[in-house]
Amino acid sequence: MPVAIASFVAEELTGVAAQVARHRYGCRVIVRLLEHSSGTDACTISLVDELLIEAPELLRHSYGHFVVQAILEHGLPHHRHCIVFALRGQDSDMLRNAMNRHGSCVIETALLYCSPEDKHAICEELLSEPYKILSLAQSQFGCFVLQALLAWPGKRVQAVMDLIQEASADLSGSKPGQKTLQLLGFDELVSVSVL
């Protein structure tokens, strides 16, 4: 269906967008709408603006995170920036989101589609302190975020790798820690520590 004809869908979802984004099938409708008309249709842009109000909750929701990821992929630059702002939240929300099953997927998507400035802000936030790095390394979902962060070029990569290597004995004592060691190429440390 052409975008001009499909814009009525965005109009109909106005006012209930966040509720629809949390629905098993409704999230798919919004994702398809974003894939086909996010940057061109005024009604869809307005719908995204409505969704961004509840982005901090949607990014950790089992269905809502798919909508947030679609906004990152197909939305406008200011939409992406708003999602990074929602990820940062207050206090240590970025770390909490990075260790959340659904929030971690949103952070990985943000590292693919956001501006270099926003990517840098995410990296600085999560790689700034050793306890954050080790928390990610010991997290079932955070280990994938850590891998994605280290794929982004920066001055902290070697320091993080050194920290992970130093903590390898502790990390090898848990399944998420072992997964982190494997993801980061420290396979030999996992096999030695487990024996």
C-alpha cells in the first residue's frame, strides 16, 4: 500500500501508540509503519514523537523494544537522540538498561544507527568505570553490549581488554563471565580456569 494511503493507520493510532507498541501484534503494525514511512509522513512522525514520551519504559518492554529499535533504524536523527537520552535516564539507568534483556538489544541497535556523538556518549557512560565494565561482563545480556561497545573504536578499548584479562579468574566462575571471555577472544582463559 502506498505511504499516502497508509497514513490513516498512523492517524488511528494517535493517542494509543504506546499501548499498541506493548501489544504482541500491535508492535508489528508500528514497526511496519516505521519501515515504510517514518521520515516522510507527518502523521507517522507525530506518532513517533508520541512514542518517545514513553521510551524509557518501552525500551525494556518485551514488545515495545522492537518499536524503539525500529525508531532507531528508520527514525529521524532527533528521534535517535531522544532514545539515547531515554537510555541514559537518571543515575545508572544506562547500566541497568545494558544488563536488561530488552534494553541491551536497544543499546546494540543504538550503536549501529545513532550519530557518532551519541555512540561516543554511550561508550563513555558504560566504559568510564571498572565496576560498570565488570558488571556488564558478569551479566547475561550485558556481555553482548560490552562486545558491541568494544567494536566501536576508541581509546578505552585496550584498557577494557586489560581489565577483563585481569578479572578472568573471577569471570570464568560464572556462565555470563565465561560467555564474555569467549566473546572477547579469551577462549584459552576459559578452558584453563574451568579445569
